[in-house]
Amino acid sequence: MHHSRELFRWTAEEETDLTTPESASDITVGWLNGILARDHPACRLASISVDPDYGGPSLLGKIARVRLNHATPEGAPASVVVKFQTQSSDWEAQIYRLLAEKGVRAVPKLFGAFEHGTLVLEDVSPARPGAQLTGCSLPQARDVLALLAEIHGGFWGDPRVPALEPERFAAVIRFNMAQCWELFERRYRERLADATADFEWLWQHADIVAAHRLAAPSTLFHGDVHPENLLFRLAGQGKPVLIDWQLAGRGLAANDVSFFLVKSLPTEQRRANEERLLHDYFGLLPRAALNGYTFDDFKLDYRACVTRSMLSAVMLVGPRFADRPDQPALADAIAARVIAAVQDLRPADALRQRG
């Protein structure tokens, strides 16, 4: 996430504007007045200033940060974040509402959801995002796993979590492997060695991989837990904040744990601390809800879920990420971590054992 200069400023409007903006330049004082009045009826804005490109590179949406100049503050926020989705969908809003119902605090507050999937969210500055290239420190990883255990435990077996379609994820696997695998295999051939067979197995068995991802015991998983989707507060000021819930849904908790540790910890750090981190995370889950799901079951699912990181690593060399200025360095760093995890954890073998 980066900060560009503020390009847009508007002063107060008399009427509430009900028109949902389609871009940062369309955000109006009247529109935000109507939104904030729901929680702060006496609040009126005098003017706003908009940073139209507040979020870093993303395939799923654009983020604007809006600073609010209040004529009558009445406890209203000093700024908000407006998120514009690349695909019109209410999915992420559903997830935020579910998180709010459960009282999960380590996510931004949702002020409003509108047409095209546009969201108005709490600005949690000065919490800052991490970087995929450098990854997370060990203390940060422990904090993130504790946050994931709280979310996963709270939604364990909860039928309200919306279900995803395994066929769609299987199609995503096939499409992206067809588009990117040849380039990935050529670029990392020496490093891949015998791990090549696992990547090819992933492609050939996309239906099995997708079905396992959404299997029981189910909970709410985020689906894309990495440092750029985590906002870290200053030491001692609270838990990390997890953003960007477009890919969330009902499935295995191991999806998030595996994706996060494999992609976010340098290889030697993961190898040295993996078993302890997994035990600590599993120990935070509610025993009564697990219903016979053992640590060994979870460890097998954790290994099998490396397939999600494999797909992500392959995609990073492809055209969807070509606009990222750090693409070559990021692709190389993630490939090294993921290939090492495949060699260590053998996800195809784990999937076969899981049945």
C-alpha cells in the first residue's frame, strides 16, 4: 500500500447524494454524508480530500482513501477507505457482515456496501501492510496465526458461511496452469527437480484439489492470507488487521494456515519453526468443536493445501502480474519458498492419503 498525492477535493453539498461512485473521482461529500449519518446522525462534512490510488497493485479492486473535514464531527471518523471492485459482486460485503455479526475486531468496520460491490470501510491507519517480497517476521507470524485461530474457531462448522463452487476453482487451476506452467517450469527447472511431478499432478487433478479445499471440517477461510493483505500495528498496539475478503468462503482452515506460512516465511525460518507454529495454532482452536479432528488430520490437510500456494507461484510469472514493478523479484522469491515447501511436504502424497 502506498500514498500518492491527493488529487481530488470537494466542499460541502446541501443534499445527500445516493448515486454510488464508479471511481475515486466520483466520490462526493453528499454521498459520504448519507453513509456516515447512519452511525453518526448529527455528523456533517464540510469537505473531503481523496487519495485515488491508496492501495498497492491488486487484481481484485482499487482503493481510495478519503480524508474527512467535519463541520460537525460528533465522533465520526477522520478518514475512510472506499474500495471499488473489478467485478461487480456483493460477496465481500456478505463476508464483512458475517464477521461483524460474530464481533471479529481484527478486520475493518464496514460502513456501507453499494452497487457494483463498492465498499466504504474503516481506515485503520497508521497500521501498515507487510511486503510479500520480504515476508513476515516470526513474531508477526505468531500474531497472524493467533488471529486466524480466532476467526476459524469462531466459525467452525458454521452453516452461515457462504459455500463456494469447487468447479470454479478447478477451472481457475486449469486456466492458469495452461497459461503459465510452461514459463514457470522453464524459469525454475533446476530448482524444481522432482517437485515438477507435484505441479503436474495439481494440473491433472484439479477437481480433487478443489474438492479438498472446500471439504469438512469447514470454517470461514480468507483464501489469500499474505503480508500485503495484513495491516500491522505498532508494537503493543493490537492485533494485525486482515483485509481483502473477496476470496473467502466455507472450507478447510488449513487453506489459510498453509498459504500464509509457505508464502510468507523465508524457507529456513519456516522449516525451523513450522511444527511449533502449527501446534500453537491448533491448540487455540476450540476442542469441543473439533469433533474428533486431530492434529495429525490437520497436518495432513496443511500439507495438501500447499497446492494453493503452488498455483499462486505459477500465476506470478504470468501476464496477470506483468504490471507489478517488482514482478521478477517477487516471482523468484515466492517460487523458491513454494518449491521448497513442495519438496518438504509433498502435497500430492498428502492429498492421496487424505482420500
